[in-house]
Amino acid sequence: MLAARNQEKKKMKTAVYYDNFLLRGSSLKNTDWIIGLVVHTGHQTRIMMNSTGSKAKLSRIEKLMNIMILYIFILQLFLCLIAAAYGTVWEDINEGTATYLELGR
């Protein structure tokens, strides 16, 4: 009898309709248990192809500020390099004459 019952269950077919689908990002609530089936997932599905990130929208002033900050950073880097080179040359020239700086200790 148990074998006959298992055969009946194997022959039973159930159709899957669009109303039975849970799309990406949705959640199921107030349910004790479910039986799930994964249907064609991946990057080529319609929902994944339509879920591209939006472009960052910047105003004209924000774009100008970004460029100015980049210029200021490059200018400061250039000035630091010049000051470091000048300080190294000055220390080599004034090695023993600037005793008030106490560089030799």
C-alpha cells in the first residue's frame, strides 16, 4: 500500500504560474514553511539586467570643487617636495654654523 501511495505522489504534476513566483528582493511573511524552486537565476535574467546602479549626479559646482581640490592637493605636494629639497640643501650648507637650532645632537 505504501508503494502505491508513493507512485501516486510521483505521478502528480503541478504547474508553476507567474502568480507563484517570488522575484529577487521580495520576502515571504506569515508562513510556517514553503517548498521552493529556483528558476533561471544569474546575470542574464531580466531583473538582473535592469538592476544597474544609477549614475552619481553632481552639480556643476560640485564638479568644479572636485577639480579645485585635486589642483590644491597637487600644488601642496609640489610645494612640500620643493621645501624638503631646499631644507636638505640648507642643512648640508649650514651644518655647523646654525648652533642655535641644535641640529647636531
